[in-house]
Amino acid sequence: MKVTGKDETFNKYINETLLTQTEKPLKKAPAPADVPPKSPRELTVSVSQRAMEVVKAYEAMESEPDVRLDKVQAIKKKIENGTYEIDYDKTAEKMLRVFSDEII
């Protein structure tokens, strides 16, 4: 990467710094074979109460369907019967709230 601009001293410093950083050899992490395995008695796993709560919440969420069919069927019936009414004020408020959240 080369940095260009009016101040050549600054550019030279940046370029030299970047070159020396990229040319440094990376420290090699030990390979799994280099690490001696522990005996089964030495291995312990502990799960926090918070982690268990997160797993329960995730499982509960996954068990629920994505679409609430009872609501969809009720709205379909109202549309077919011609009795479905739209609350335009409520719809406009929600649209404005989403729009204002995106701006901020």
C-alpha cells in the first residue's frame, strides 16, 4: 500500500512503517500435535447459568412457528368478507417511527 499526497516526509514514514509491519514474520501458533493431550479426568467444562438461559430461550424461539397462522387466517376471512378495516393513522405512525429510526 502506498500513501500519496503533498507531504512526502509523512508519506515516506507511513510507507516505511507499513512495509516493516508486513515484513515481520508471523509467530507460529503451536499445532494441535505439539500440545500434549490431557487425560479425560483433567478436562472439565462448566456452563454458566446465563448460558443455560440463553440456550433455553433459543430453543423456545425455535419451537415457535415463524408465521402465526391463526392471525393470518383471521385477516384473510375479514378481507374475503369485506370487513377488514385499516387504521391509517396507526399505519402512518409506524411508518414515520421506522423512518425516523433510520435517520438517527
